[in-house]
Amino acid sequence: MMDPEKEIHQLKEKIDKAKAMRYKAEVRLEELQKQRQALLDELSKLNVKPEDLDREIEKISNEINDLLKKAKDLLPENLEG
């Protein structure tokens, strides 16, 4: 059986460690909430709703592919690359 003083000391260490972990988690949560808000603000400036983001990404990706195809079509075929 463990000495009660030693057991109390170990419990105190575990509590202190848990408090430190909780503090780190709270700080990380706050950072993530700030990042989330910054992203939402940026989307708002771009007039994109978060729920439309996947559709907007697909639309822009398609536009890029179309423009690349047009650029390739404008180049002479006999250029070596």
C-alpha cells in the first residue's frame, strides 16, 4: 500500500497536469475560434456563404480549366514544350 502523503502528492501532480492541459486546450480553442471568424469575415468580403463554398470552389476550378484550355488553343501547335 502506498504512503498517503505520497499518494496525495501524486494526485496533486495529476491535478496540476490536468489544469495545464486544460489551459492549453482553452488557448488553442480561442485561437481556432479567431481563425474561424477571420475565415468567415474573408468569405463575407468575397460574398460567399460558407454553405456555398464547395460549389464556389468547383466553379472557380472549372473557370481556371477553361481559361487554361483557351490559352493552350491560342498557342501555335508547332511549339515544342
